[in-house]
Amino acid sequence: MNEALAALIDDIGDVTFSVEPSLLRRRSRDYFWYSQALAEDLRGKQADVIVTPRSEAEVVRVAAACARRRVPLTPRGGGTGNYGQCVPLQGGVVLDMSEMTAVEWVRPGVMRTQPGARLHLVDEMLRVGGQEQRLHPSTKRSATVGGFVAGGSGGVGSVTWGGLREPGNVLAARVVTCEETPRVIELRGDAAQKVNRAYGTTGVVTALEMPLAPLWDWIDIAVVFDSFAAACEAGLSVALADGVVKKLLTPISWPIPSYFGPFASACPEGHSLLIAMIAKPSLETFKTLIGSRGEIVHEKPFDESPAETPIYEYSWNHTTLQVLKIDRNVSYQQCLFPHDRLLDSVAEMVQLFGDEVWHHLEFIRFGGRVTASALPVVRFTSRERLFEIVEIYEKHGVFVANPHVFTLEDGSRHKRADADQRGFKAEVDPLGLLNPGKMRTYQPTRV
Amino acid sequence: MNEALAALIDDIGDVTFSVEPSLLRRRSRDYFWYSQALAEDLRGKQADVIVTPRSEAEVVRVAAACARRRVPLTPRGGGTGNYGQCVPLQGGVVLDMSEMTAVEWVRPGVMRTQPGARLHLVDEMLRVGGQEQRLHPSTKRSATVGGFVAGGSGGVGSVTWGGLREPGNVLAARVVTCEETPRVIELRGDAAQKVNRAYGTTGVVTALEMPLAPLWDWIDIAVVFDSFAAACEAGLSVALADGVVKKLLTPISWPIPSYFGPFASACPEGHSLLIAMIAKPSLETFKTLIGSRGEIVHEKPFDESPAETPIYEYSWNHTTLQVLKIDRNVSYQQCLFPHDRLLDSVAEMVQLFGDEVWHHLEFIRFGGRVTASALPVVRFTSRERLFEIVEIYEKHGVFVANPHVFTLEDGSRHKRADADQRGFKAEVDPLGLLNPGKMRTYQPTRV
């Protein structure tokens, strides 16, 4: 252990820390290995110490120590991201926020919570009062609220509410600056977007005010279609039906469903699925919209209990995970289709890549318009080809948030929050210690 | 009284009826006089008897009697429509449904009600359980559920849920046929659209299953802008913000606000308003979106109690009513702007008509897209000019549902339900007795 680190550990006093090697390894990783390029680029990058604060006061103490000792500081949530969000590019402290789990208060339509609260436990609590979180990633059962806001962009619920970057989907954030005398800053409204998808590089989030949704009785549904195009068309008709209350609408092309474990048998060889979460009172209308175009093969009240697999765990980037469980030789891609020629653009991509790219869409609202994002599964051949595929998508007018790069600037694209994150970083991280290198274009204002 | 009518009254036994002249006059009218053309065309059309059933069994008895005696039958709700919905074109029976007010059941997200239930009383009841109706017209405080479905197209709430014609916004309807032995038919899903905006010509509605929305604490808001264009732009940005929970978004151009009674003082001379209903937890985001573009001049928790004027009573066709209270020499127009060039199209119409047409918009969802419908106030010069204005709008790519004609076919246009209403009428009204002439193209299948 070097001198600075020893001094830092001394500075933080009774704040819990660990230098146990296997913990250092585990707490310095997320699911970046979905990308073979990131697996290569982030290999071996590791914290020197894991610090686990239990209060904002402890966060302040750690931030002060990092600033004083010029030691990098990288906050970490549940570690379910795919972009190396919690991988400390230059070592130092990984700040494990998983003990800061308190929900400070809940009101009709709003809650304020510490960042380490786990999304599924929060929903369990909210359910009692007839509310739930608007949005969650497919990793809901392990992810934290803070990790989601700091690295996510949307997910289950975005078909109704849009993504985290839409006005009103993050109401406020409280951050601790990384300075010798840290300040605590409350960001409200637009300003809260300064922490959205910034991977913790714009201050350590210690509280979030998040909007809530009224709770519905959700029904998990799967519908089989003859073709992917038919599943997409049916999905779009439901996405556009504002009278139908929905949380998830995911068309999935063959052969992806064959990788769905026990659920694989729901989809006959060569067919495509549309999986969905529909509010119980909208179920009849959903079925009317599907009509005779598809066959409902699964219909079950939503159940997140440990023995169950909720249908959202086949959607978003869990789709890739389901395939990876059986075949490690795949990767994925992240894109947003243009809303004004959505299905044509999808058809074009399907045509272009043949068996190399396996398609599935997520219907979402983006900027007030119904469109689809997608995390297609890609058969891995080479690193170069992964980047080539990105270029081909872009050349055809599909927006790509490249998941094979680890910097904020290169990866975010359409997922990027509409806020001056770099300008804000200069205020909160003058020494450039919040995971240096993650925001590639940032130049520290002090040394 | 003619022979058929006397026989009919004998047939209906103890079902309540009246031939009191002032009641005949009052119960044969709605607010069609907003259109000078309709005022002329519908003048003097009047029922021979008003019958007020208290149960479906009584409706069946009246329908049987009308069929047996070949007497026209015209159902009526609250009488708040603007298209002569309850005006019996060939006299006969006006069936006043206002006594059939029972809410049969309420479940999470759905209710089943008799048609005469008043919208505001239903909401009062639903509120206790944390729910409310998705949509209501600006005449909520006098209109009935049945009258709204039979003649309405949308209203307050359509900025979130779309109109009544969107899948899922009318779940089921029960109708009594007009035959010597009436049948009772349950229409579910798509089929329920056969009664939407059919003015009661496709069967007498005796029950409706309607979807409900979670109740929010609504805040009535008014914002002043320098120009109508600025109010429209700000409104559109809120309409497109899926994270903001809203029920009403109405930009209103000068001089309309000067007609708003005590509320007129909120808007300085020459300025425009944006009035809105925003859920309390979304208020901060709403204000952020408005920013410095406008000034909030009214902000008050929603209050529908008798002494209050909720802000929705300045929106939709209540806007016209507010002007008519002071100046009877105006009329209005009904249109839907194209979603893909919304503000350009609005600007074009503003430019085109100068002071002859006073503009206000209703942001809505239509077919899954954010757009705006409008009920502009028109300075009345002549009947011919009213129709000319319709043509000018249409020539410029704006859809018009002509409010100066009284037949279903000529008036509905984009408001028309997507269902074979004429085909269904042949089933339920073979003798053509349900307000003959209202569905102009219908030919009775029997005599």
C-alpha cells in the first residue's frame, strides 16, 4: 500500500473499508464483459481500497480524504452496469454505496431516497401505498436507485414515461463534491440531469428525489408471431394505443427465444415473440389489438418473488444475458431507431445483417414520440467488426450509443443527458479525482 | 296527440312520461345554437313526449312500444352536446336517461355504470378510492357518462389518454335494440366503438364499462405569454414531456381571455394564456419547462365545488361559451392539426384569418402522437362564411369536424369511431326509428 493510501485510510477514521483482494476484484467490476472490447480494455483495472460509507457525513469524510491525498474516487451502486461505470480506471477508492439504503420520505408521486436503495426493495415498500417507481432496468433485483440514475438511461416503464433524461423523471439530486472541504449541493429540476448517466464523475450522489407512478396490477404476457415483422407491427400498435396502460413492449426475433431457459418452450422454432407488461384493466384491449395476428402463450400476474422470473428479465439487456448464459461468443449493440420511419428502419437492419445480428426492440417514448430502442445480440467475430457494426447502423440513420467504449463522451450519444456535465464537473471535482479518464475530455482546474 | 302516440303511452304503462310543453321544448335541445347554421336547421324540432326510464327493463318496454307504434326514439343525456345530439329530427319520443344514474361496480382501473350518471358525481365517488375518469368534456358538471360516449370525442384528459376512439378508452357498452321484441346486446372491446359518437342512433345505451385513471392532486395553472406562438411552443414542450403528469394543456390567444369574467384580469391586454392542469408532483418540472418564457399568474389546487370555476371551464368548447356569454355574435370551428407540422400549421391559420378567427388549441394525443385539436372562436358574419371557413381549413391540410351540420356522417370526420356503425344500426334499428335522419345514409331494412 502506498503512502497516500495509508494516509487516506487514517483520515477516514472509523468509516468501513476493506483491502481484501477478492473483494477489491469483485467491487471493481460490473457487467462490462458483455462487450469483448471492454473486457480487453478494462482488464485488471482495480481499486486499492473499497470504502463503504453509511451516511452522507461519511461520504464527506471520504471525499475530503481523497482530495487531500490526491487519491481517485469511484462511486459504485449495485454493479449491474455494462459500461464499466464502477471500474476505477486509475485505482484508488471504490466507494461502495450499497449501505446507504434509506428511503428518506415518500409522498404521493415523489420519494426521496439514499442512492444505495435497491430498486426492487423500494418497489416492495412503495407497493403498500399504491405506488411504484416509474422506470427500472432489467437488473431491478440487484441494481440501486443511485446506480440506475448515474449510469442508466431508461428501461422497463420507458414505453410510458420515456427515459431518465426526460423532464420530470429525475426531480432532484444531492451531491458531495470532491474537495478538501467538500460541499453538499442540491440539484433541482433541469440541474439534476448533471448526474444522469455521468457514472459518478460529477459528484458523489447522496440523495435522489424520484417521481413515482401509480401502482397497477401488471400482467406478464408473451405472444407468438410468425415473423419478427409481425411482432414489431403488433407491438407498435400497442405502443401507439394511449388507452392501454403498459410498462414493457418487447418484440424478440428467433433464435433469441430458444435461449430463454425453461421459458424457451413457449416459442415454437423459427417464430418471434412479443413480451409485454400490461395493466390488468387494459388486458382485454391488448388482446383485441393483437387479434388473430399472434397467439398468447403466456399470461401470468407479475411476480418478482425469488423463485420466479418476471418477464422483464427477458427484455432490455437481460436478453443478451440470457443468450450469454448458454453461448459466451456473443456481444450486443445499443441503438435508437428514428421515430418517423421506425419499422422500415428496423426491417432494413434485419435485412442487412442476416444471422450476425439477432434483433429485439424496446418500444419507448423518446422526446414525446413513440419509437424503439434496441440492444440487438451480435455474434462476436472480432473487435474491429463490433465497431464496424456501429458504423453501419449509423450510416443507415440509426442512432448508436456505442457500448464498446468506456468513456462518457464516446458511449452516451442519444442517451446523454441534456446538461453541462463537464462544466459542472469543474465545480465539483476541480482536482479531477472522480474516476479520472471516465470523462475523457475533462481537464482538472487545479492540481 | 296522434293515435300512435296515444297507443305508445298506453303501451309503456307506468314508465314516467311528460307532454308538458316547456319540458318538451327544453328536453329537445342541447347547445347546438353555438352554430348559427344549426340554430336555423334545428329550429322547432321537438319531441311529442319525454319518457324517463328508471331501469333497463323500462328502456326495453319503451323501445318495444316505439317499434310497435313506429314512433321515433331519441335518447338524451345531460343535453350539453353541440350537434343536436338529442334533438328529435322527426319528433316522437325523447328518452331522457338522466334517472339511470347507478354506478354498477368499481374495480381498480374499471367501472361499469348506467348512462345517466353525471360525470362529476361519478368522479366524486371514485375519488374516495383514489381513482377518477380518464376523460371528460368541459361540461363535466352537467354532462352524463352516456351522453359523453354517445356524442363526445375526448376532452380534458386527452392530452394523456387520447380520445374516446382510442383502443381501451371505452371497454364495453350494453345497448337495447329498437324492435318489437327488443334485444339487449353487450358490445365488448372494438365493438363498443359502435356507440361512440353515434348520438344514440345505434341502440339505446343502458350500461358502459369505462377505464379509470389513478387520481392525482391536480393543480390549475395559468401562464401568460407575450404571444400566442410562445404559448403554443411552451405548451407543446410540456405536451411532449412524458415525465410530466398532465390533464389539460390549452394555449389561448388574445382577445379570448378578455371574455373570461373575473378570471379575465389574469391576462394583460394583448397577451396569450396557457392554461393547464398539472399533477402536483410534476409542478416543479412544469415550471422548469416554462422557465422565463411565461409568467405564472394563477396556481390553485383543483376545486370543482359549486362556488368555484375549475380552469377546465375555460377550455375546449367552454371557451366559446365564455365568449358567447358576452357576445352572441360568435360561433366556432372544430379541427385537428397535423401532428407532423403542428405549430407551422397553426401559424398558417392564425395568419390566414386575422381577427375573424380567435385561436386556442387543445394539446391531445391522437393515434399515439402528440398533436392539437382546436375549437377556434369565429366571428359570425354569415352561414355561407362558416362553411367557407371549413373549406379553407381543409384546403390547408387541417382536418375539420364540421360543427355546422347535424348528421353523423357530415359532422364527425376525424372524430368518427373506427367501427361499422351503419352496419350495426341495421341490426339494432331495422325500422330506422332511432332519431331518423341523424345517420343520413342509413336505409331501414324493414318498414
